Amino acid sequence: MSMKKQKEVDKSLRQFIKDLGYISGGAALLATTPWLQSFTPDKAKEIKNEKARIGFIGTGSRGQYNLHAVMAIEHAEVVALCDDYAPNLQAATEICPTAKTYTDYRKLLESKEVDGVIISTPLYLHAQMTLDGLAAGKHVYCEKSMALTLDECKQVYDAYQNTSQVLYICMQRMFDEKYLKGMQMIHSGLIGDVVGERCYWFRNHDWRRPVPSPELERKINWRLYWDYSVGLMTELASHQLEVCCWAKKFAPESVVGMGDIVYWKDGREVYDSVNLVYQFSDGVKINYESLIANMYNGMEEQILGSKGTMNLASGMYYLENEVGNKSGIEQLIGEIGNKVYASVPGAAASWRPETKQKYIPHNIVEGAFSVTEGQSMIGALNDGSDEILSSFCQACITGEQGENIVEEAYQATTLALLGNEAMKRGEKLYYPEEYKIPYMKFS
Ligand SMILES: NC(=O)c1ccc[n+]([C@@H]2O[C@H](COP(=O)([O-])OP(=O)(O)OC[C@H]3O[C@@H](n4cnc5c(N)ncnc54)[C@H](O)[C@@H]3O)[C@@H](O)[C@H]2O)c1
């Protein structure tokens, strides 16, 4: 890796820390986002010139993204790579030729040269690999979602309670500046009471990858089969459910939904279309929708407040009392509409059509506007992925667990799994008591 690339990342990391300081005067933000306490400038000084020795388990698409990112982190060194699919191990070796290679992750875990592992394998392997990693005395960073079943999530959570090793599950929005600042605005009351949440993720793509030979179908297209993945819920929705809980500071209690294969009838098992409603104990609801056969609406995480709306994915917010001027033609249409309705016998003012107002847009972070139009989030500019990886590498040196990182992932994953179960059974499901954990311990 060139020195130039190292410098660039180091600069962006420092800038990130600096930005966090000005967002809120530092202390207030750290109180409401406690996981950032392991990422302050003082903590960064503590690690001096030490380097975390990192091993990679799973070097497919996301693994290679993570590999590039970690190689650009000054306080990390990639020492080991493992994949059981030769072409992907080869691709990783080309990115990092100095690392030792393995095809059996248990052998990598035996290596004394590895401090922490980054697991980027299909979902069905997450729990076992995480548990084995912690048991082998390694710090563990696993990609989202946490695990394939509620029981597995609980096993990972219990292991986390009983380990002195660091555990991170990659919910990168927790390290994304616009989410951090947007949440702080929500929690400080800028948009009033949170009265609703709407999240959606639309794409128009079959989600398939080319398979060189038929027996590799499930290995490569693991996302499409229930034994390996929970489809849209664990691959996309978990990120957005995390945001919904974070905004409310607690988790919903029940869920209903419908899931279907409406378009990609190609032998896959997982739904290509899901619609769910999650309900919090105060009656507030999350409306969730994901469809991968039409991308018109793109993706968004929208927090609806009594005084405004926060569109976290696109990094914008709007206030209810700041409705912009309408154009002449829009005014005319509005007036005609009102007259038409007013002339209907018995039509009171409340019958007038509720046309969408033009709100004045505000950036959550000045100059930062980012939305992926429903396409891949991988590599989206400043999506927090590089920062969470950097924080993990730092934690491998200090041994300090980033607070709430595991709880967020647990909550998001279990809600995604519960939602999927509700769709499969066609029933309203309540969050089971035995899986509840203390969530959002902070104010
Ligand atoms: N945080 C994010 O935004 C984000 C984005 C993309 C993917 N992901 C997650 O990353 C994970 C991987 O996704 P992907 O798209 O890279 O999948 P992928 O299929 O491209 O890569 C998975 C890799 O794991 C390897 N693997 C499978 N079994 C193995 C084993 N027993 N030992 C070693 N290696 C093994 C495969 O050979 C493959 O190379 C998934 O959990 C996914 O949800 C997260």
C-alpha cells in the first residue's frame, strides 16, 4: 500500500474525531453515543505506535472491502487471510501478499500472531465463528447481521457477557457522522416527539452472483436460501431497524408483516418483497418496506417527528413550520382543489386534499449529502465502515470494548429475525421475554 493512501485515511480519521468534538462540544455527544468513548483523541494517543495484528476470515466481496480499509489504517497490520474458496483467497492475497494464508479458520485462530479477527462470511457461519474466535482468545469483529437465529444471537450475547475480549458487530451507521449528528438533533428535540418511522430499501437487481459450476450455487448465492441467510431482513433491514431503535432509544414490542416472491421466481427461497409494521409500546410504528424489482424510491431511514422529519440516509432534515413558497401553478392547483371539494355538498374544510407541502431542506452535516439510490451501500462515501474498523483495531490494542455496539446489533438482528418469522407464519409476533436484554443503558 502506498504511503499516500495511509496518510489520506489517517487524515480522515483525525477529521472525524475533530468533527465529533465540534458537533456538540464533545462531552454531550459522548454521553449519548457511549461507544465513541473508545475513539477519542486521548484514546488515540494511548495506542502510540502499536499495531493490531489482524486476521481475515472470509475474503469475498465485503471481506475484500474490509481488507483494503484495514490496510490503510496506521495502527493495524494484516497478518492472516482465510477463505475456503480458492479464487477469493487468491484475490485477497493479491491485495495483501505479505499475510499468511489459511483455508481452515480454526487453524488461523490457533495462530499466536493474530490479535483480532474480522469475519466477513455468510450469515449462517457468524455465530459459530464468533464464538470460536472469542474462545480462542481473539478479539472479534463480525459483519452484520449477528446470527441466523434468535438462539444463536443469545449465545453470542451471553459469550460477550462472559469474555474479556473485544466484540464488534458491524453496524457502521453508529460511526457515520450524519447519523451521529442527526441522532443528536433528534434526541435534543429538534423534530419534536418521534411519532413514526418509515424505512425502505428498493433495488432492481436479482441479487445473484455468477456461479462457475452448479454445485457452487448455494456457496456463492447463499443470500437466496433460508439455511444460509434471512434474505432482505438480515441483509438490508437490520441496518435500518438499528437506526429506528437508536432514534427511539428503545425497541419495538411486536411486528406483523407480509413477505413474498413477486418477481424473481428463479428457484430462490427468500422473499424479494417484504412489508412490515413494527410497533413500540407507546403506539409509535415503524413502517418497513423492501423490494428488489423496482428501485424508483431508492432507500431511506425517515424519522417522523411532531415538529419535523429527519431523512438520515440522505443526510437531510425538514421542519414542519418551514414550508416553502409554492410556485404559481401549484398554488392554482391547490385553490382549484379546495373549491372543488368545498362545492361538494356536505364537504367541510377537512375534506380538502392534503397535498404534499414543499419543505425547506437542511443538511444534517453541512456539505455532506449522500444517498445510494438503492444501490449497494458498499463503499458509499463516508458510510462509517472505515471508522468502525479503525475503532475495532484500536480496541484490539487497548482491550477496551466499544459500549453498546453489541447491544445495537443484537437488537437489530433479533428484530429482523422476528419480523421474518412473523411473515413466514402470517401472525403478529411479540418480542419474546427470554430474548430481551438491557438496551440503551444511556440517557
Ligand atoms: N456492513 C455492511 O454494510 C455489509 C455490506 C456487505 C456485506 N456485509 C456482510 O458481509 C458478509 C459477507 O458478505 P459478502 O457479500 O462478502 O459475501 P461473499 O459470498 O462475497 O463472501 C463470503 C466469503 O466467505 C467465504 N467463506 C464461506 N465459508 C467459509 C469458511 N467456512 N471459511 C472461510 N471462508 C468461508 C466464502 O468463500 C466467501 O469468499 C455477510 O454477512 C454480509 O451481510 C455487510
